[in-house]
Amino acid sequence: GQNIDQPTEMTATEGAIVQINCTYQTSGFNGLFWYQQHAGEAPTFLSYNVLDGLEEKGRFSSFLSRSKGYSYLLLKELQMKDSASYLCAGMDSNYQLIWGAGTKLIIKP
Amino acid sequence: DAGITQSPRHKVTETGTPVTLRCHQTENHRYMYWYRQDPGHGLRLIHYSYGVKDTDKGEVSDGYSVSRSKTEDFLLTLESATSSQTSVYFCAIRGDRDTGELFFGEGSRLTVL
């Protein structure tokens, strides 16, 4: 079956670094997405990985290991506005997204 | 701004009544999707469309139907709403870049009493 696993909730301190992990099992693989979703709002795209390695985009980086079925999202220099849910999604062989339940990130001052 | 609007944004209805949610896009994208989002679950695909009058079922399609008579509009219909269909519904379009990223509408919160 297809499955995406990520922690339900994480807490971090303003200014610190946090890593949100995601493991995936999909029928075929066409990439791994990360989205950010603030409470009561729509998800917005953060990153896409299809090859192994680290993709850096400002304070956010995303890593993929296809052999391990594993990805992480790294957030640096945390700001209060980073408090949100972070959704991991794998794209299967039919180019459909399989979504994790999301990780709620709480930032404390 | 991907130019997606959903209507209504909020609706309260009673069990057994029909409900239609509308998704409208302004950028002529081919692929459109309807998802529902519930606590403890990831986004779950209800139906999607890959062109005018071309639609297919997702993983949670029971109790839902869709129509796409124009490129810009994708309608989701609950023929006879049930309390289990209380949820937040998101419409999405697939962007044109190779990554296939999705752009989401603002969501429609539906409560079935």
C-alpha cells in the first residue's frame, strides 16, 4: 500500500533549527513535495525533490533519500510566523499525490 | 496568485440535502482536483479532472460527483449530504512547471447537521 508518515506535532524555539522527517511508500515514485499550511488557510508549496540530496531555498531546505524512502524539511532561524502545519506528499507512478497527515510545528519565544 | 476561487467559503446544511461546491480558475490549467481535509488525515483526493468532461475518481469518491463543462469551472456535488461529509474541501490546480506542484483554493468549510 501507499503511505506517508510524519510526526504529528513538534515544538521548537524562535531562532533555532528544526528538522521535520517524512518516510514514504508509494507505488512508483515521481517526487516528494513539502507544503506549508497555516491554520485556517490553504496549503502553499515549499519544495520539490526528485533526486537524492539537499535542495536549499533560503531558510528552508529539503532532503531526499530515495533508497531509504526518506525526506526531511529543515527550517533555520525559526520565526514565529513559521508556526504552521507542514505537509509531506509523495507523487506516485500515476502522478497522484499521496499526503501525510501533516506535522504541526509550534514555535515558542 | 494562481487565480483560483472557491464558493461558497462556508456552508451549513442538513443531512439529506444536495450541496454543490464550485471551483473557478482564471488561468486555463488542464488539471483540477477536489480534496477533503479532516483532522488526523492527510488531504484525500475525491475526484480530479484532466480536461473538459474528463474526470476520474480519487480514493474517497463515494457520495460525491463532479462535472467540468468548461475549462475554468470544476463543480463538486454531494447528492445527499451526510454528517460524515462535514469537512474542509479544497480545490487545486496543477501548475505548468515540470514539478507538477499544486495551487490550492482557499477552501470551503462544509458542516452537515
